[in-house]
Amino acid sequence: MTSEFAKSQIGKKFLTNDIPQLVVALNKLTEAMNESNKIEEKKLLIEQKRYLNETKNARTTGSSEDSTVAE
């Protein structure tokens, strides 16, 4: 960026107004994405626990059914 641009009216507006607004917007976006990632991670952990419980229950139910059939 040249010093002429920084001294111009458009350059001053860009440096004093536009860039700070962009930084604020990027910070808000970052916070929103982090929150979204935390929520998604919690959903995945719940889904994983549910899957493991279903798998465990299927094994115990399946093995008890096998022993009943054998009798």
C-alpha cells in the first residue's frame, strides 16, 4: 500500500473504518464457527455412545438368545 493511498480520503476511510469492521466480522465468524464445532462434537460423542450401547446390547441379547436356542 502506497503512502499516497493512506493519505487519500478513500485510503483513510479504508484504514480507519473498513479494516476494523472486517476484523470485528472475522472475530464474530470465528466465534460462531468455534461454537458450531463444539456443538457438532457433542452430537458426535452422543451418537458414538448410542452406537456403542446398541452394539453392546445387541451382543448381550444375541448371546442370550443363542444359549436359549441351544437348550
